[in-house]
Amino acid sequence: MLIGFSAFVLASQLLVTVADGVPKYNIQRGCRVDDTSTSNLNVGLDETTKSCIKDEQAALGQLQTQWSQFAPSDRALCSKDETDISGIPPSYVELLTCLQGQQIAKKRNN
């Protein structure tokens, strides 16, 4: 019973933390990592980075205005999926895409 209670408390803390607001990600770090994964590293690094930052800032803006419209369970699920894993920084674009996908899936199931 103690293990079940501990898991409940941990899950509750995650939901509260995620529900408070949009997670904070390091946009520049993520875009620099994305830049190094391009096939030709000598062409357009600056433009690729600028474009990435612009996309991330736009997604962040959308998330900030729409955050309360997403279900708390979806915010927790998608934020958990965006945790920095394997050295790949989280992305606002991917977080927004995940949240929008959850909304679409729920509409289709209704």
C-alpha cells in the first residue's frame, strides 16, 4: 500500500508541476544540436539555426496562449515525452505537436 501511495504522490507532483505552465527549454541549445545533424555542415548553418529558433519561439508563443486549453493529463504525457533523453534537447515544436495530436485523437474517439 505504501508503494501505491508513493506513486500517487509522485504522479500528483508531476501533474501539478506541468499544469503550472509551459516547461522551460533551452531553444538555442536545441537548435545548435539540430544544426549539427544536417548533412552538409558547411552550408547554411546560420540560416538553419535562425529558422529553428524562429520556429521554436513561435511554438512557445502558441503554447503560452493555449496551455490551459490542453488537458492536464496530455500536458503531463507530452512534457514527459519531451524530457532531454540521449543528449537530444526537448523542443517546443515537438511538445506542441504532441499536445495537438492528443486533442485530435480525443476528437476522433468521441
